[in-house]
Amino acid sequence: MQRKRRDDDGEPAKRSMGRRCGGGGGGHGWQLGLYYCLVVACSCVVATQAQAHQAPRTDPVEAAALSAILGRWGTKPPKTWNITGGDPCTGTAVDDTDIDNNPIVNPGIKCDCTYNNKTVCHIIKLRVYSLDVVGPIPAELENLTYLANLNLQQNYLTGTVPSFIGKLTFMQYLTLGINSLSGPLPKELGNLTNLRSLGVSTNKFVGPLPEEILTLTKLEQLYIDSCGLSGELPPSFSKFRSLKILWASDNELTGFIPDYFGSFSDMEDLRIQGNNFDGPIPASLSNLSKLRNLRIGDLIGGISSMDFLSNMTYLIVLILRNCRIYDNLTTVNFSNFPELTYLDLSFNSITGKIPPTLFNMSILESLFLGNNNLSGNLPDSIGPSLSTIDLSYNRLSGIFPPWISTNNIHVNLVWNNFVVDSSNSSILPLGLNCLQRDTPCFHDSPEYSFAIDSGGESFTRGSDKNSYERNTGKFTDAPNASYLIYTPYQFNNTLDSKLFQTARMSPSSLRYYGIGLKNGFYDVKLQFAEIFFPDDQTWKSVGKRIFDIYIQGELREKDFDIKKDTNGKSYTVVQRQYNVEVTKNFMEIHPFWAGKGTCCIPSQGYYGPSISALSVSSYGEEDPGQSKNNTSGENTSSGKRGLVVGLVVGAIILGSLALTGTFVWRQRSKRLEVEMEELLSIVGRPDIFSYREIKSATNNFSPQNILGKGGYGHVYKDPPHTMSYTETTCGYGGSSG
């Protein structure tokens, strides 16, 4: 073993050398000392530089975990990171690149390389966004213990959220939205006490929010819309005093809207549509003076007013749709809302006149006041930005102001008390006079049927012998301004694939009207197919379309889901058939969005009713009965429908789609009707009995009165009159006997 050289005084040579560097010693000693000094100094500089230039390396456990995660999902890191010797924490992982807004860096990570004297990097952010990765959340994620930001949005992740998520205690932003995750949310989420944003929207979770997450007092953003949660929001939810954004629409949340919402004084965006909340809207919401976006809708009880709005003067979007509001528009001074661009108060019970200040707001663009009880005249002027106005289903009257004919204004004035005559008809949509209260249109010859290809662009002849007219119109807030959707897919369970390759949808409601119809019973057939949300394992497939269907004002379908009716299959025809009575020569078919379904897949606005085709045909006095469900796509009444089409004289159909009414006028000759009359004059007319007469005569079709069964159904006896009745699929025919 080499020993250290010592000086005469017995100290180590390095200390003596230190003295020499300081100029001690005699003779040539100072030169030797200077030499040693320079050697040591250079050695120290070289060592320091070597340490400084040694690149930090990713924690090997985390590097292995990341590799396993991406491998399980079948994806690879982009070339922008993982560029130096296979180490992930290089390139865009450590520079100033904003990976949230850079589509090239996906998947992407961010690292913090300040650990262990800047020699070790830990992964603090993982973003795997909209890559349609399929499968469960990998167990290796547990090893990324330094994660502060995890974004797995818009994929097809399945299974449950693992409980180990609670071990990632550095987490501040957790986004799992728009996937196919299921089961209850884990209580271990409550361990993430640093969490500022939690997003679990659009999944298949069950049950309520776990009580444990109420410890997340730093939470500022909570996205739980369309995720399957149910039950009441607990009182301890009030601890989220830092909340700025709460999206909780389209769930099964029940109970009252919590009064403690008024304590969220920093709230800027609140959305709670499409639940099962009872009203009224709590007055405490008046404390939310920082709100920019407020959306409440579809309350099932209570009576609300608009008093609570007075302090919300920073609002940009205000939606109080279907909230059971019984109030007057003058309750709110809308001139105090200088930033308001979108206002929807439709489907309430608001009374009184429209204040001129509301129509003359400087930047208001869209105004929806339909389905209320407003009265009086239209304001004389409108603001410079107002372009979309819905005033349908009110009690407005008077003359039409000049702005009504402005080219860039879209107005819906259906079902009011306006008088449309020769003095103003030229500036109004064709047929508007037929769609005012108590002013129905009649014709010398009554109408018997109509059929519409809702999304088609040309005339279509159906296998059911119906002539489906094209239906046109525009939606002012759609990306393509029409809300027509198309697929090239060929349907297998129908002979009319062309009818279902297009559809029309609406973010609010659709209305179709049959005007001047012959009174009696009609067969209404509505035809659907989900062509926008695929049935594959992609993030777009998790979209949900849910709506109600009203016919003649009667609810026929609640929470109708096209894909649910086909066991999750898209591009599959669904039919709904109803027996409907027309008593005032008028029929209304109204698919209605009640706040259910996803809002933003693939982007904002693709939700609400969607319909491919509809047909209406008369067949005499028939029992309204129940709806007939048929998913086979087969026509069940082609013989009857062929006869009805032959009797068609003409029909007037208006589809009030969003705001722009569309009209289809059809004229058919009376030739087939005349031929039928000639035939009956030769062979004689059968005795025709109404359904009510037959029902009474057979004691409500009592089994005791069945004589037998023929080719057209059961044969009933009528003991008092010795008559028999045959029950058929097309109606009820009676014959003397």
C-alpha cells in the first residue's frame, strides 16, 4: 500500500503543499509549491466540470414503469422525447414545450430533474390523450409516485379506477374523462389532498360520490357530468369552498339543489342540467357574483323565480331551461349584464311582455324564450349582434317590426297569436299562418298521410310504398350550419339503407307538424339509427344520445336511447310505431332534449334528438293503444300503407327544426281515391263500425265472447245483436250475421 509523503514537520504533503501555494518555504520551494497548486486546482476544476456535464437520468423504476404502460396500450413515445440513450426524460420532456397543445408530442411526459443534486429525474406529468388506447389502467402506474398531472382523457379505458391511485399523493390534476371506466369511484381518491382538478366525466360509474373525496379542500375544478353518479349530494360537499368549475349534468343526482352552493363564492362555471333535482333554484345562488357560465335545467318539482340573478353581472352564458320558472322578465334588469351573449329561458312559465332592453343588449347573440306565456308585441328594434331568436309557443301578437325581415336574423314565431295576411306574408316564412294559435289551415280535401326523409337531400321511395320527401333547414349553432349527419355505411336490417345513411339532429328539440289532416286515427312510424357514435372501441363510441318523444303533447318515450335499444349497436334500424288520434286536423311530433346524454362528443353541440325518417298514415278509427316496437326494420303494414298512400290527396308538413322552419308541400292526384270509390260502388260498401262501438259491444274484447280465430285474428260475438267482429292487424271490421 502506497503511503502518503510527509514533510519534515510530519504533516501530510497536501497540507505542506498548501503552505507552499501560499508562498512559504525558501529556495526553489515556492516554485515547487506553485506547481503543486496549479495541478490540484486544475484537477478540482476538471472534476467539477465533469459532474456538471453529467446528464441526469430518469429514475430506473419509473422508466421501466413508463415503458410497460405504453407497451400495454400499444403505443410508443414520439421522437421528441426519449432521444438520448433511451432515457425518457430528454427532449420535450424537459424543455419548455407545451405538450398540452402540441399534437406531435402525444403521448407526452414532463420530468423534474432537480433531484439528488440534479442527477435524477422523476416523471411528474403523463399525457395520453385521444389515442383510443384500449384496456384497463395498468398496475405499473403505481410506480410513477411523483406524478402531479395525469391526463388519460378520450380513450377507451375499461375496468375500474384502481385503488392505488390514492398513493399518488403529489397529484394535482387528474383527468380520466371520456372513457369506458366502470364500477364505483374508489374512496382512496380522498388521499389526493393536493388535488386541484378532478375529471371523470363520460364514464360508466355507479353509485354516489365517495364521502372520502370531501377531504379535497383544494379542489378548484370538478367534472362529473355524464359519468353515471346517482344519489344526493351530501352536506359535506359544502367543504369544496375553492370550487371554480362544477360540471354535474346528465347524471341521476336527486334531492334539492343544495343551498350551500351559494357558499362557493369563487364559482365561475356551474352546470347541473339533466338530473333529477327538485326545485326551486335556491336564492343563495345570488352570492355567486363571479359566475360566467350558469346552466340549470330539467327540474322536476318546485317553483322558481329569477330574483337570484341580480348580482351575476359577469355572466356570458345563462341557461335556465325547463326550470319551472313562474316569473316576469322585468324581474331582472338585463341591461346590467353587459357581457351576456347567450340567454336561454325556454320551457318555463314566464309571463308578461318582452322588455325592449333585452332585445337591445349590445353583444347578445342568441335568445331563446320559446314555450312560455309571453304576451304583447315584438320590440321595435334589436341589438347589433342578435341573430338567433326563438319566440315560439307564446302568446305574442301585433304587427311585425322591420327587423323581422333582416337577412341575417333567424326567428321562430310558431304558435303565437300573430295575424299573417297579404300585408306581411311576403316577409315571413311560407306557411307561418298555418302555425298560429287557433288558426289552423284546412283544405277542400282533407289530407291522409305524409312521409319525411329527415336528413335526405332528394326524394326517396321506401319499401313500405311511402314517398319520403326531403327535409331541409339550417341550424345556426352547428359547425356545418345544418346538423345533418351522414354515413356511407350500408345497413343490413332494412331494405331502405338510403333512408338511414342520413339523419337530422338538434341540440334542443325537433317538431314536425301535419296540417289539414282528416280527423281520425293514424299510424305514426318514427325511424332511427345511431350513425354518429360508432360501436367500436374508440372514445367517440362512448357518446350517448338520450331524448324524449312527445306526440300530440303526450309523452310517448322517456329517455329514449337509440343504441340502448339495439344492445349497443350502431348502424342498426330502430322503429317506433304509435296509434295517434287527430281531432283538430293537426298533428305534432316532438322529439325533445331534456338535458340527458353527452354534450361534447366529438365536440360541443352533437347531442339531443336525432331522427332518420318518419311517416304518418290514416287508417280509420283505431284504438290509440300502446306503441309497437320493432327493431327488425321490416315493414309490418305494407298493404295498409299502400292503400293509404293511394288515398293521399296532399299534405302540408312543416319541420320546425331548431329555429328555421322548413316546409314540404305535396300534391297527389285523386285518381286512386276516385278508382276506389268506383270499385266500392260496384261491389257495395261494407258496414263499418268504430272501435268504440266494437269495444262496447264485445265487453272490452272479453275472452268469453271469442267465437274462434280466423286468418285475420280473433272473432268475437256480440250477444245482444247477434253480430261477429274480426280483430285484424290493420283495424276492426264488422259484418252482419
